[in-house]
Amino acid sequence: QGRLVESGGGLVQAGGSLRLSCVGSGRIFSYNTMGWYRQAPGNARELWAYITYDGRANYADSVKGRFTISRDTAKNTVYLQMNSLKPEDTGVYYCNTCPIRNDYWGQGTQVTVSS
């Protein structure tokens, strides 16, 4: 089907690290730019990082230098390595294409960073 499945979230102290994974079908990943979106409580989803099909990455200013997005096309998987986590990084993290496709949204994975 066309849904994406995120995993890897959890509770971590400030300064810690997490690695998120997102798996989907080849139909979704092939030739698509993939992004990681964060939704903080009460806020809309924000695009925090994206990677093109040929591996070029871009980041929101708030995560630049701390987060790294990567993809494994053979595994239809996109990753988000998050280092030096801050309490303001807390939220539900989703992956989707860029631009988004509403029928691709998964359940997301919760990331909670304690101070």
C-alpha cells in the first residue's frame, strides 16, 4: 500500500541522540525527494529535513549541524540521525515525500527530549 512506517523514536535526555527510520514501498521512494516532518503539540507539521533521490540534503535552520538525513534506496528507507537533541525538538516525527502526498502519511514516531 501507499503508507509510510516510521520508527525509532523514544524518550531521551537533552544532549542525547536518536536515529529514526522510515520504510515504504519502492513506488514511493523511487525518484522522489523524501522529507522528515515534525509536529509539536498544537502546531502544524514542519519540514525539518529533506533529501533528493540523488542524495542532496537540506535542513531547517533549527536542526542544521545536529541532524543528518540519509536514504537507502535498495531498502526503500530514509533515516534521520538526531544528535545534540534539545527539549524543543520534542514532537511526533513523520516522513513523506516533498511535496507531500496526504495518502502517504503514517502514524509517526514520538520523540520526547527531557531537560
